[in-house]
Amino acid sequence: MSLSVHGAGVADRLAHADLELRPGELTAICGPNGAGKSTLLAVLAGLLAPGEGKARLDGRDMRSLPAQERAQAIGYLPQSREVAWNIDVATLASLGRLPWRSSANDDAAAVLAALRALDLDDLALRPVSRLSGGELARALLARVLAGTPRWVLADEPLAALDLAHQAALIAHFRALANQGLGIVAVLHDLTLAMNATDRVIVLERGAIVADGPPGEVLTAARLRETWGIEAEWVRGAAGLGLVVCQTSA
Amino acid sequence: MTRTALLLALGIVVAFPLSLLAGRVWIDPFHPTIANAPAILFELRLPRACLALVVGAGLGGAGAAMQGYLRNPLADPGLFGIAPGGALGAVLALLAGAATVWAVPVAALIGAGGAMALLALIAGRSAGVALFTLAGMMIASLAGALTSLAISLAPNPFALSEIVTWLMGALSDRSWRDVWTAAPPTLLGLFVLRRSGRDLDAMTLGEEAARSLGVRPGRLQAKMIAGTGLAVGAGVAVAGIIGFVGLMVPHLVRGLTDRRPSQLIVPSALGGALLVLVADSLCRIVPLAGGELRLGIALSLLGAPFFLVLLLRLRRGLA
């Protein structure tokens, strides 16, 4: 089971990328604005065709993969939190079953399991207009999980969430990775990337400039070079904290 | 959905026979004293009532699908050039003298088809919703301008009056021929739209998420253009422009469903059929000097305030 991109180039947003993702890992894609993070994620999700290179799912070229098969394997959580109609949480989660043409019973079981996993049982019948931001974020993730994907690719899933909800969502991602799913999330919060992920991929101007365990990748030198900040990691009881001293000239 | 659909179907079952009895001449089913009652029933009112169901179903179902596709409760199938394209075709046929009874509906179908083709041609490459909307509005306004041009070139007041009357939209003086012209394309169009239900449900989450769920945007767009084109184009061909049905009905019905677009299409088709049937019957019995109230006008009079209320409610929701 693998998901990989080799030699991908998409216009001027993503010049080059070579990487292979592993199941059971929580991977963060980090980098400054405009570095090509969302583009890389969309290529991995099979939504954007890489120009020269190849995106592969289990060794098969994503371009020749039927859309339905791809959708069954890869759950993609876009940055936009749009839900056009005021459906209830259970109906929202059931949209994740669309790639499967399975029986109603299987669908209901998968939706129920997804709602349970995200502690949404009590909100199942609540319309999305009456959810808080944190509840909506969980409901949208439940939609992805209901599709029982092997890979979850999330584009800035923590944006607009308060600290407690960020921590809760990361904990959910961790639990999914422990179950053997491959999780990839675009993250802006480097402290979370440092403390909560297995692997960090740093993008800069459309190219991967670092890739490895967070402690080896997110060094002070890397932060200076890629983000242009002078910062240092401070060890606390719960993990490492990032102290930003100043932006380098 | 099934419960809602059953309820609406029941409404049609009740309203349909009543609509046959109502009109300038009321028919008492138990004491048919009028000599030509069978002729009035079977040659005038029955085809008219059937046509009302067909036209209403096409507009209602297409409205529900279009709102789902564009993720916008204010979308109306008439906005996207297909109805104006059909109207342009019909007006040109009337201008040319419309030698046979088939000329106007066939020309309207050709006009609607042309608008569909143009829409697919312009919007097709990107398969995005924004370009689809803009292209549709451009086609609608172009067809409207050409229709006005054609009207201004009308050779005499009689032709002018005929064209203007046709454009207002009505079901009066229609025959079985019109039913057989409109029913097959409408049903085919509704079938295509209903088959797109899963894709429309996926669109609830936005275009990107829909693609990740396996939706192929180009295919969905083609199905939307073909489905609404057939359902709406056939209605315009036999009844002229009847607005607001495609906007109003999905709104009235949505609250009775779980709000997924796929579950709204059939109930909206039934609701549209019911609305047009009842509205047309009321048009017949409203006393109006010099004839009957035109259906297109009646529905617009009903629809404009409805649209305003909708806007105010949406504004309150946003505030």
C-alpha cells in the first residue's frame, strides 16, 4: 500500500516533488504561503495531474485509475468548509459513502462508526447551520472517514479552530494513523508539526527542501532559511515549544 | 423522499379531476347537462391538464437539479439561456409565418438546443460552475436581445400581437399534439437529471470535494445541460416562457426532504406539476374581461413577491 509522487511539476506552483508516503504515519506538509503545499496535496489526491511526473496509488498511475476507485482509497478534506445545503450531520457524513455503491446497511454502519470515532453521536440529527466551528470541522472529517479511506489528505484542517479543538483534531488524526491509515495534513502550526507528527515535508517555492522526522527537519537553520524567522525550540514538560525571536532581514 | 413524493402525487390525483371540471363552463360530473361536455373534457381540458403536468414537472425538476448543481437556492433554469433560446426560435418561426402547426414547437426546440450547444461549447472546457453561470447569462441576454430585435421587425400589428401573446406563456387552446411533443423530451430530461443525483449530492461540499468523491465535472456538466435543456426546452416549445416555477417549487419542497439535491428532484417535479396544474385551472376561472389570465403572467405575479421574501430571508440568515 503506497501513495507516491515522482518528478511532479504543475505549472509554476509545484516545480518538483519526489516522495513516497507510508501507511500508519502522520505526515505534515509545511512551508510558507505560496510554497505549493495545497498543490502538492491535490496532486497526491489525484485531483491535479502532475505535468512530467507520475502520481501513483499502490504502484498504479493515478491518471489511468478510475475516479471511483481513487475516491474509495483516498479521502480528501479540502480547505473550504462549504456545505451548500442545511443538511444534518448524519446526512453530511453519509456523503462520504458516495464512492461506494454498497448496501444501505453497510453505508449506515460506516456512517455510524465515523460519527462515533469523532464523538458526534449526539449531534447526528443537528443541521450544519447550528454547529460551532469545531463541530463542523469534526463533522467534515466524519464525512471523510465514512468513506473508509486508506489515505486521508487534509488541507489546513486546523485553520480557524481554537487551541483545544486543534489538539482534539490532531489526536483524532493520530488515532487514525495508529489504525494503519496514512494521514497527510497541510499544517501552518510548526509546534504541532514538531510535537504531533511522524514526518515533516517542507516546501519552499514549489520544491521539497526537507523531508524527515520533525526533530531533524524543523531546525533553527531551516526556520531561518525557509520562513525567514529567527526562532528556537524550548523544551517543556509536554514537548517542544517554538519561540520566535524576530524575523531575519 | 418517498413520503413527500407520495403526498405530492396524492395532491395531483385530487387536483387533476377537479381541474377538468373547472373553467368558463363548469361541468357537473353527476348531471352533465351540457351537450358538448365530452368534447370539452376530452379534446380541450384533458390535454391541457396533461400538458400542465408535463410542463410543470419539467420546470420543477430542472429547477431542483440546477439549484443543486450551482449550490445556489436562487438559481432558476430560465436564467441559463435555454428558455430564452427556445423563445427566440419560436419567435423567428412566428415571424416567418409558421406555416404548419409543428413549426413553432420545432423551432423552439431547435432554439433551446442551440442554446444548449452554445453553453456546452463555452463552459465545457473548464467544466467549472462559475463559467457555466456567466456563459448561461450571456446566452440568455443575447437570446433576449435577438428576440426583441425580431419583435421590432414584425411586419404587421397582427404578427406582433401573436408573438407577444405567445411569449407570455399559456396553456390555452393546446391539443394532444402538444402533449406528445413535450412529454418525451421532458421525461428523458428528468431521467437524466435524476441519474445525476449522486453527483449533485457530492457537489454539496464544493467542486473540489466533489471531484475527490469521484465526480467527473465535465460529465456532470454535460448531463446538466442535456437534462435541463430537454426538460425546459420542451416546456417552452409548447407553452412559451413560464417563469418562477423552477425557482419556487424546490424551495417549497426542500424542507420536506432531507435537503440532499438527489432527494429533491422527483418531489420538485411532482410539485411543479401540481403548481402549474392548479395555477392554470385558476387562470381559467378568474373572471377577466376579454379572455383569461395568461399563465405566465399569473405565475410571475405569484413568483416575484415569493422571490422577494426569499431574498429577505436569505439576507436575515446572512446577517
